[in-house]
Amino acid sequence: MPKILIDAFNLQYEIIGSGKHIVLFLPGFLGTIRSDFDAVFKNIDTTKYQLVAWDPPGYGKSRPPDRDFYEGCLQRDASLAVKMMEKLGYERFSVFGWSQGGKTAVHLAAAHPTKVISLATTGVALVFNERLVRFFKVSKSLDCWPKDVLANRLKVYERPYLEKLTEDMYIYAEKSAREKKQFFKDDFPRIKCPFLVMHSEKDTTVPVQLGRQLADGVEHAELHIFPEGNHNVHMTHTKEFLQVLCPFLDKHNDP
């Protein structure tokens, strides 16, 4: 896959499809283009949409530099994503983000309202609650991961780096929870584009009430709750997911 240099970050990206509606896809924690969106890309109509995705800074092949977690790192990612899209020649586009990538998507839409046609997210947490902090604490112990999941991650990351990423993420989550950080307090009033919040009723990572709270934060946001599926509902129930996402994108496309 090609790479592009943006502000000293060597970002891997991929462009799929030939459609007129440009959609930027943003992966989640530890995610890469294909680990997070392969099922979607294989099932979406690529004659209608042109899909752009990246390995976020410090994830996948977007190294060096390594990933760093600090207050404002996702806003940094949002800025880099916009600069990448501009350098690739895209002036306006829709954005879809999953989990951590969904937070980046919200920051992007708020900071660059003239760039974003529409915004969609799934599995996004408004805050780090006790359950999420516990999840990241457990995630530090790689030997507790399902063997197939760990094996797939180790195809992408050296074990010491994966251990560092999970440790740093736990520290970031615990600090954010302790300080009662609300991620989008300043973003909500600035989101002007159509906004679709999706979440799974059975999400065991990010409780569904956090998705409802996210939708409640933006007056014009639409909310869709999938009755089945887990945190990665777009991977496991891809057909149902696209039956919600695509009509939303079509409804709000530029003329």
C-alpha cells in the first residue's frame, strides 16, 4: 500500500472504489485498514463510493514514529487526516469512524465543518467509565487474549511494542476516567453536518448507554441501535450495518 508524508508522519493509506461520494474510514485502537474494514470494503458498492482509509499514526504500517497517547492526540489525528485528504486531492468527504477512530471522526467534523459532508460512528464512548478502564487493564495481559486475536496482532506489531501500546492505552484511559474527562464537550456545538450514531445493544466493550449519550449530545444526531452484534458489529453483521450506513450517506451526499 502507498504511504504519504504529513507533518513528519509516514502514513499508510488505501483508496478503494471509483464512486463520486468520497468516504474516509478511521480505524479503532490498534486497528489497521484491513483489520478493521476488510468486510465492509468487500461488501460496499465501490461504484457508488470511493473509500479512503489509513493506518492511524503509530498503528499498522504508519510508523515511525510510534504511537503516543496524550490529551489531544485524537485531535492531532483528526488534523493529520484532513491534511492527508487535502494532499490526496479531496476537498469534501464523509467520515466514518469506529471506536477510537470514531472519536477522531467527531473531532474532525467539529474542527473542519466545511470539509465534512456527513459523519457516522459506531462503538464510540463519550467517556471512559469504570467498565472501559477495566477492559483496558485486562488488555495489558497479552497472554489472556484469545490466541487467534493475539496471533493476528503479532503479525502487525512486535510483541514489546504491542505491550507498550496496551500499557500506554490503559494509563491514558485510567487518567481520563479519574479526571472525569468528557471527550466532546467543546465539539458538540460545532458539529453542523448530518450525524449518524450507531451502536450495538450487546456491545460488551462500550456499553450502549454511552452511544445513546453521544447521540444526545448533538441535537440533530440520528441514533441506530443494532439488536445483535458486539463492539465490532460492522465486521460480524456487515450486511445489516451497510443497510443503515449507506442510505444515510446517500441521503446526505453533495449534489
